[in-house]
Amino acid sequence: MTTYYKGFPQSTREEKLHMVNLDELEHEAKYVMPEAAYYYVASGAENEWTWRNNTQAFNHFQIVPRALTGMQNPELNTEFLGMKLKTPVMICPIACHGIANAEAEIDTAKGAKAAGALFAMSTYANKSVQEVQSAVGDSPRFMQLYLSKNWDFNKMVIEESVKAGFTGFFLTVDALVSGYREANLRTNFTYPVPLAFFNEWNGGKGEGQSVAQMYASSAQNIGPDDIRKIKEIADVPVIVKGVECAEDAMLAIGTGADGIVVSNHGGREVDGAPATIDVLPEIAKAVRSCDHRVPIILDGGVRRGSHVFKALALGADLVGIGRPFLYGLALGGAQGVQSVIEQLNKELLIDMQLTGCKTIEDIKHAKIDHINYSADW
Amino acid sequence: MTTYYKGFPQSTREEKLHMVNLDELEHEAKYVMPEAAYYYVASGAENEWTWRNNTQAFNHFQIVPRALTGMQNPELNTEFLGMKLKTPVMICPIACHGIANAEAEIDTAKGAKAAGALFAMSTYANKSVQEVQSAVGDSPRFMQLYLSKNWDFNKMVIEESVKAGFTGFFLTVDALVSGYREANLRTNFTYPVPLAFFNEWNGGKGEGQSVAQMYASSAQNIGPDDIRKIKEIADVPVIVKGVECAEDAMLAIGTGADGIVVSNHGGREVDGAPATIDVLPEIAKAVRSCDHRVPIILDGGVRRGSHVFKALALGADLVGIGRPFLYGLALGGAQGVQSVIEQLNKELLIDMQLTGCKTIEDIKHAKIDHINYSADW
Amino acid sequence: MTTYYKGFPQSTREEKLHMVNLDELEHEAKYVMPEAAYYYVASGAENEWTWRNNTQAFNHFQIVPRALTGMQNPELNTEFLGMKLKTPVMICPIACHGIANAEAEIDTAKGAKAAGALFAMSTYANKSVQEVQSAVGDSPRFMQLYLSKNWDFNKMVIEESVKAGFTGFFLTVDALVSGYREANLRTNFTYPVPLAFFNEWNGGKGEGQSVAQMYASSAQNIGPDDIRKIKEIADVPVIVKGVECAEDAMLAIGTGADGIVVSNHGGREVDGAPATIDVLPEIAKAVRSCDHRVPIILDGGVRRGSHVFKALALGADLVGIGRPFLYGLALGGAQGVQSVIEQLNKELLIDMQLTGCKTIEDIKHAKIDHINYSADW
Amino acid sequence: MTTYYKGFPQSTREEKLHMVNLDELEHEAKYVMPEAAYYYVASGAENEWTWRNNTQAFNHFQIVPRALTGMQNPELNTEFLGMKLKTPVMICPIACHGIANAEAEIDTAKGAKAAGALFAMSTYANKSVQEVQSAVGDSPRFMQLYLSKNWDFNKMVIEESVKAGFTGFFLTVDALVSGYREANLRTNFTYPVPLAFFNEWNGGKGEGQSVAQMYASSAQNIGPDDIRKIKEIADVPVIVKGVECAEDAMLAIGTGADGIVVSNHGGREVDGAPATIDVLPEIAKAVRSCDHRVPIILDGGVRRGSHVFKALALGADLVGIGRPFLYGLALGGAQGVQSVIEQLNKELLIDMQLTGCKTIEDIKHAKIDHINYSADW
């Protein structure tokens, strides 16, 4: 069940997970992942307030069950920028899946495909875009971009990705430097497995680098022009990832963004940033009031079908998960990733039936109460 | 004190309970009920937020004691749809009382009768409507309906119930599928004792079935027409159970409902649904502003006389209990059920005296403060 | 240090207390008082929410320190209905001080006198009004009234009290029956020492009676006429104790009350009643808008100089303490009671200096912030 | 690593600190400082609500990350009353640094200078103003004033300070008497090391005195005239320290104050005083609406770069720290003090990059959300 890359142990598990809920996976992954790798995932910036609050803040919103709707057999199918998806749950980018499983992004892509979910792969992936293409063909997938200071590198990433069937980009704008992540300092975390784009390009860069070192080569001053530059290189959708206010959503749309991800990078950057679910309503309102309506993705703290429901009801079109799928990857490979998505699907379908929502579109009109006390047991 | 049905141990206790409060019963019931049966009752959906919040949210409302009222000897008598009741506390439907006591619904009905309380029996009862009728004659009682996909079955349930002295129906509309109840998954719960209606009709169905299997045969697409269909079969009051917003209360009234139960199924269906006491005021306001005023029942988290008081003061006409009476049934049979109701009566009478409320009607005009902080120690 | 009344151990301690704060006394009193007596004091009704919230709710209000006031040497002297007092802290009525100390109300009266504080003695006192008079002469003191159903008894209490130098009454209107106090049920508490008025009148009644039995002989239907009746018997001030809303404050004033006590009986009656500090502002506003302005006393949860300050700033003229002085009585007799009051004085004087309040009157204009979150660590 | 002053152990550590965060220092300082000295620092008044709430209340405000700002290389340089500083973090006055390190204020001044931070030294310093001047030349530094009842003493302190290169004063107005600090009572704390100004002037006063004794000789009735008197003695800036409302900020400005410190003396005076971050916005609004705009400093509970950011964004020009630098002094002398400031700088720079704030001035226009729930895990 384990292989080794230069001494670093990697899970080789491939199995369906029989979980009761996603929170269990965080506990179980501790027994599979090395400590530094585990805490690279299971941690946030500074006091980890934002990390934890992302999940807790879902309690501020209540799903109102509906009566006498005469509805049955709700359906999860949805469309996103022309892609047909089987679930509104998507796989958000995380660097270096090889810390969880030897098959790394190949298995993640397979799991997402099996579940019919959109997969966004990180620039810091261990597997190359060609390897992923060989494994999953034309599955729905996007590439995430950490822009480098070096535009030759950026051009290479963009062009190779498009050639390898990644049909759009997530441009990360909320992680221009590394957040102050104490867990990484305590464990002296460095990326233990080569990052495909970097090794090809720079002969080994990536492997053995700390998070701070990786960020040192990335661009800090990302602005509207960068979106235009990306589009000049490849005429595909560019989604701006890491927006937490209406102003920035509109700025992104103005620059030509084809969508936005309401995200605080999983509480890994600014500690004290608002929970994404708390800012989603205001952002969704602004985006919808705009002629050039673009889709919205929310990520941050999603662990339950009811979280997915609340995010959709408050304005999201897709709902991203991060840490949980990586635990699934560690515990079950491609099937583990699929199991994680299907667990959320299962819980979500129950809430859809009980609120009379036949389709994902219907959820966007569901009734949500807002009682602003915490009740955070 | 114990008998066995095909190896499943059933309490045969019959005694008055000398409890200090209802919370004690949850702890004591653990020693009487088998684990899977106990957790079938003592659990909620997903994270159990709604289950726990149902009780905690009563703290959001404060009872204002009143001075110089010149009142004494408050009275609990009340009327509900023409029935004379000795208490505003009622027994809400729970499936399969045989998990708590060998006498099952017969004892529950006896206990309710002794206390002068309305009893609503589940479609999933272990005892037949005829057995209950033999035991309690013309006690005030309603039948709960889980509509089946099969209307021949529904017709049979409705007609037999009416024939056996059940003078109205609670139509459950908030549990069209099973909520995601982790406790049942962990214990592999199946109904251990035959469910009377199902065994008569289908030769053994019910017994040994999981909750999910039972729901599979029930109707998911319940709508306004179903209320009309029920009324065509039997011209008796139909109360819609499982309403958490004013819109649905009005829809139910529009379809001809004779009352509504503000309920989230005890936090067993949508986790993240609002506490019933939090939504009651808005529902009561809507219902009262309507010509066709119907009575309102609230259930969810009621454990104290002060909870009953708050629910009545905020718009309920009756206040239902669920889990506590089942613990009473396990610990003391019919007398246990009676003890549970009388404990709430005792606590309620003190609050009535101290707020100057002579009658249940007076409580509906009591002064309630609302300080929206949790203070949930 | 201990004597026995028919086997019931009574403290005979007489000493100054070297406490750091009042909360310490609750812990120490456990070693001095028998269990049932201790929990008779250290408990509240039902879930004890109101008991605990009385203290916690002081956190909802913040004292704003003031700069450049040019003030020094603040003073605690105050007047109340013509009485000159050395502190705004007063001793509120509690039954049966003999559970804390063999000298019972005699020592309480002595301690209050030494501190220059108003003492209100309970109808259920162990010591007679004559014994108290012999001990403390013309100290400032009032008698509390639990009205009996028997007006001959009430007349006797009123007339003997006035004759013995009690210059006014606290008419208790918030405890017409006993609250649901679980601690008393668990310990089978009965009054272990004779209650002076009852023994004189009824030959032993009081001693050995439960709280519920005592209340059984008291009047439940107290109304406006009772205030008038008391005034006909003795033309002295009558203060209505147990008001938690503006409506009742005005009703009491209308009936001729000479003052009101904002109180919920220390959380011992209606559990779920608002914290007294939460309702004080609205009551004070109503009372002050009225021509016939009467003084206001607040009790409930006062444990700190900052609590006294907040109560005065939000509208109280005096601030009563209950449980803490009884612990002081158990641990140090008359000097213990005095120590408790002086501890609050010491803390209060610091807050007065730091807010520029020279006098108790100045506190009534102090600036208070209100941030409605709990922060109840 | 330890020397002794008349038996009192003093750290002589001089080293850079390799901390992960400032909270760690509080735990580590326990092993270096004697118990009474440690708790003199690590404690607050009464229930310590204000002490703890100063830090917790930062959670009420959220930093909104910004996207597409096109910014890089943020800078910490700032100006304050004409002084060039390398950081907006400053060292707020604490008495008797000799409890932390034998080099006392000399090391603090060196550490502050190395970090380019403003240092405000206490009247109760162990080292003389001349000793500090010898050590750090013309570093940016102010003297704090506890006004004595004796103006000859005050004149001496002011004149000697100015002569020794202290270019302005912090006039403390929020600590006219000692707050009720239980920790000091429990440990019988007295100042263990001579206080320079007091020993020179009074032959040994200071050393061996309790906090209460020290305050006994200080002026309680500080008012507007005192600011004018100080300015007559020395024509340098006077900053009023200890303001928690807009009214007092304006009063201070009216008297000629050149700045204000929003402070509650670290929760050591009025317990129940508001958190400084909670009152800052209203004070900043008032001060900015005034022609005679003066700078604002905030202290109280600052432990994180994100706290510094929030304070600047809500209206502060500088942000003071107290306890943390003293722990740094105990653990690492001058380098320890420098390390503490640089840790905050490091965290702050990350938040500046992620919010697009190039300069300290930019932070003052940053977007802050306010969700008024506690979420205080």
C-alpha cells in the first residue's frame, strides 16, 4: 500500500471508501500521510481562524425545508461554461498531489472523471499535463495558473496545458506570497516530489523547495493586464480565483474574466479574512446585476451536502472542495476521490428532495434563513 | 422487566417515573434500550446541528415574569379542533414504539389518555389501530400518515384508522426520504419489530427493514392534491406536519389543511434547518393574518415547561414532544409516558403562575423578550 | 466554629474575610455549610440559565473609562428614601440565615450596619424582629414580606416589624410559588432552623418544612389591592420586589409603590427570565419619564464592583446582593457580611476614579457601551 | 544567563528569538521570569475580561483580501510627528523592565532602535534617561509620564527626559489608581528593582513598593490644566494615553494634546472596559472630522500582523505592543525585543501584499468587514 520516492512514502491505495462523512477522512489520513505532508494540508495561516471559520460560518445560514412541493427524483446534472457535469461539486487546485498518493494528479483526474466532476489542476502538479491527458482523455478539466515572473515559463504552461486538453484556466490571485503557515515552519515542509512543469523547465526546481521558495519565483504584482496576456496566448476561458468582495469581482469581470472563484485559499493566506460563505451573497448580487454575467464558484470549508446546498442557494454555480478530496486520494486513490464527491452528492440529493429542488438551478431560488449567532458546538 | 421479540429485548416496565427533569431520561434510557434502538432515537441528521439547536434556540427568547397580577390557580385545560384536552402538551408521532416497550403504542396511548393529552400515532406503529382502540376507547388521537406510492395502501390506512377511532390525520411532508442519519449507518439499524399496517398488507414488510428501505416505498412527490385525496377518502381534519416557513403554512391552508405542525422532524431530516422556535413567530403571524385561521402545533427540542410556555407565547396552540415520551415509555410504560407529560405540566404551571397566565389562552398574550445571543452553556 | 441546632451544624465563625474576590466565597462556603443548605443557596430554577445569565449578561455592557476628568477621592455615600447610607450596595432578603450561621439575621444586620448598608430581612427569618432591634438599634433596615393567605398573620408581621424599627417593606411579587429548583429536590431540603414569625404564630411551622410547603401557605394572587392594604396597616414605604418589565414598574407605581426592585429572584423562579441587567435600561427609562419618580434597586448576579457600577449607570439607585453575603455570613459572621460589602466598595471606588465619577449620582451619567455579543469565557 | 539583584533573579539573555508566533513567548517567559514578576505582566484587572477581550475582539473585524492590484514589494516605513520610523509597530510603556532582563530599558531601547521602532519609556523605568541616551543616542523615543502629586518631581522628570533626548511625552490618564489586579494580591508583588527617577529623588522609593503604594504618590485628579503645565515646562509633543471614547479624544485635542493613545491600559484598570479595537472606529471618525487632526495610536491585545493591519485600517497611525516585547526582553534582551517587532513586521507584510497595500498609508483605506459574532475558539 506504500511506495517510496527517494525515501518519501507515498500511498498506493486504490479502493472505494466506506465513509460515514468527510470529517472522518481528516482523521484517517493522518495514518497514511507523513506528518509534514499531512500538516501541509491540514492547516491554515496564523491562528487558523479563517480556516476554521470557513466551515463554521455555514451555520449562520439555515436551509428552510419546503412542504407540498409535489417533486421527486432530483437531479445533479449541471452545465458550466458549456461543459456537461454530473455534479455541482468540483475539485479545486491543490499543489503536489504526490504527497497523498503515488499516482498523484492522474488518480485525481480519474476520480473526478468517474464522478463527472470538473477538475482544476495546479501549476505545481507532480504529473505532467500529457500524463493526465493520456489517463483521462477529454474529461472536463481546467489548469490553475500560478503566474511566474518569467513569461516564457507562463507561455509554456498555458500552451502545453491547452494542447493537452485543459480547456480553461483558474488564475490564482489570492496567493501572491505564502500566507504565514505555522505548520510548515514547525515541520520544515518542502515539496518532496518533483513538480512536473518546474522539473521540465528548470531541471529539478520544485522538489525540495519550501513553499516560500516556490512563491519567490512567482509574480506578486498580478493585475488586469495579466488576464489579457493569458488570453492572447490562448483564447480559452480564464477564471479569477481568490475574490472576496464585490468590487474585485467586478474588476475581474471588467478585465475579461470568464468567471470567478470566491475563495480565501482555504484560510491559508490572510488569517482574519471573511468566511467565503459570508461574502458570497454580496458578490453574487453584484455579479448578477451586471450585463456580463459570469459564473461563480465558491470554495472554503465545504464538508457537507448542506454546505454545497447553501453555497448554491446563496449564489454559487459550482462548489469546490480541496482538502477532503486529497484525503480521499490518500486513502483510496482515484476511487477515493470519486467516493468523496459521491458522498457530497448523496447528502445533497436528500436536501434537494426535502426542499423541493428538482435541479441545481432550482437550488438557486431556495429559501435560506440567516440567524447571525454562532452556535458552534 | 424485559421480554424478547425474536431476540430483540423489549422493556416491560410499568411504573411512575420519579424524575427530576426530562434530560435525565435520555441518560437512563441508555440502560434499557439496545444500542441501535437507542441511537435511532437519540440522534439527528448530518452534524446534528438542527437537532441540538432546536433545544438551544429556546434560549433566544426570554419569559418576562409579571407582577401584581392578582391571579392564582392556573389551568391547563385547552381545546383543539373540538377535542377537550387536559394539557397543551401532545405526543407527536414516532415510528415503532416497540423499540422502547413491548406494549408499544398501546402503552403510549394509555399514558396519553391518562394525562388527557392528544396522541398522534405513526403509520409505522407496531400495534394495530384496532389494538389501540380496544385499549383506550375514545381517547383523543390522530393518525400520522407516511403516504405510500400505493394509494390502495393509503386508503386502507386512512379507512381503518378512522374506523378505529382516530379522528384526524397528521400528514408528514418533511420526511419524503430519510435524512442523512449517521447513527443508523453506524449501528446498521433496521426495524426490529413488525410494523402493524405493513405486515397486514405485505406479509412481513417493515420488520428487518432499514429506514431507507421503508422510505423507498413511500411517496416523495407529496403535493396539494394529496391533501384533497385524503379528504375524499375520509372527511376528517388533516394537519400538515413539517412546515418551517410562512409561505408553506399558507400553501397548506390553501389546500384545505386544518392545521399545521411547525417541525423539522426533530432535526432528523435537513441538518441546517432552522430551529422550530426561531421560525414560529413569522409563521404564526402569517397564519393569524389569514381569514381561515387554523391551529398551530410546534415540536422540536421541547424539554422544559419553560419551552412549552415560550412556544405557546410565540404562536403555538399545542406543543408536541417526541423523544422524551419514548424514553418514558422505555422506563415506565404507560405510566412513564404519563409521567413525562405531567413533569412538563408541573413546570409549566409554575411559569403560568409567575407570569399571571390563568389559562393556556392567556399564555398567547404573554410578554416575551428576544435577546439574540446564544449563551449556550 | 460550629454549633448544632437539633443536629443541624451551624457556623459560629466571626472574623474579617481576606478574600481576593467574591467568587472565592462560593467555593469556600461548601466546606462550612451542610450540602442541602449549600445547594439551597447555590442553585437556580430548571436549567439554571437565568441564574448564570444574571452574572454573564453584565458582559453585554462595557464601562467606558474617562480621561482628564480632574477628579479625585470619589465617595460612596448615598441616600435612599431619606436614609443615609455609606454604600449603594444593599443586603437583599434571603430566608433562613441560620443555615449559614448560628447568629443568623442578627449577624447579617450587624454586618450591614457596620458597612452602612441597607438590610432587608426576610419574613422567613430565623431571628425575631425584636432580637434584631436589640442587636442593631436604629440601623437602616426594611422587612421583606411574603404575604400569607391569612391577613391576621400579615398584619402581625407588618405591625411587629414597624414597632421593631423596620422602616419600610419589600413586597415580594415574583415568588408566588416556588420555582422549579432541582437542587432542593435532589437533597430533600427542608428549613432546618425555626422561622421566627412562623414559630411564634403557629407553634413550630417553618422548621422542617420544604420550600414548597412554605409557599403553600403564602398568597398567590397578589395584586394592587395588597399594596394598599399594607399601607393601611402601616404608613411606611412599600417597595415592590420582582419587576422585569416597564409595564409592571408603572403598574406598581400606580398602586402607590415607593420603589421597585428589578429582580428575577436570583434566577430561582422563572428559568428563562431575562437577566436583570438586560431589562434595567428599559425599566429605568419608563420610571424616569414618570412624574412620580421612585427609586430603583437591581439585584441578580452582582459579584463585582464593575457590576455595581454598570447597574447604577444603567438606572439603579441601589444594588442588592444575595448569595455572596450569605457565604460571607457562613465564613465570618457579621464581619464576614461587612467584608463582602467592603470588597465591592473597594472595587467600585477604583472604577469611579477611572471614570471620573465623584459621587454615586455621577455614576448615573457614566458612559456605557453595549456590544451585544457574549464573550463568556 | 541569570544575574541577581539583591536576590531577585534577572535574565541576562541576549539572542535572536526563533519564534513561530508571539503567543509562544508568553509560555516560554514563565521559565525565565520569577512567578510574581511573570504574573505582574501576564494578568489583568478583576475577571480579566477586558484583557482577554482586547485580543479576541480583533475577530469581530475581517480583512478583505484584494485581487488584481498589480502591486508588489510593500513597505513598512512611516512617519510619526516628524520621526522617520521603519515600522508602524511601537513599544508602549511598561514599568520596571528589570523584572524581565538585567539590562532593562537599555536593552528595550536598543531593540527598538535596531527595528526602527518608536520606544516610549515609563516614568517607572529602572534605567535612567541618561543611561538610555548613552546606549542609543538619538533613537526615536518618548517618555511616559505618571504625574506625581509633587510638581517639583514632575518638572525634574520632564526636564531631564528632554535633556536626555526624549522628544515627547505620553501622558497616562487611564491609570490614576491601580486597577484591581488579583494576581498582584496573590503573589504580594512589589517592585524588586530600583526605579531610577524615584531612587534619585527620594532615596530608594520605588524598590520594594507595591503597585498600590506607587500609585498613592501619583496624581489622581489629572485634567486639562496638566497638559498645559507640561507644555510650559517643555515645548514638545504631549500624547494623551488612555482614551476609549470620542468625547475624550476631542477633549484631549482641545487641551492641546498632540496625539492620543486608544488604550485601556492592557485591561489592567477597568475590567469591563471595551476592547480598544471595538472603540477605535468611532474615535478615529471624530478625530478625523476635526480641523486639528492629531495622530492616533492603538494598543491592547496586539499579537499578530493581522491585528496591526486591522488597527491601521480602522484608524490608527501606530500600533503599540506591551507584554510581548517584555517577554522578548526576558528571552533575548535587545535582540529579543527586535525579534518581536520583526515577527509582527513579517506577518504584516504578507497581509499588505495580499490586500494590495503598498504603504502603511494604503492600509488606512483597506476594506474591512464587520461580522459581529464572536467565533472565539
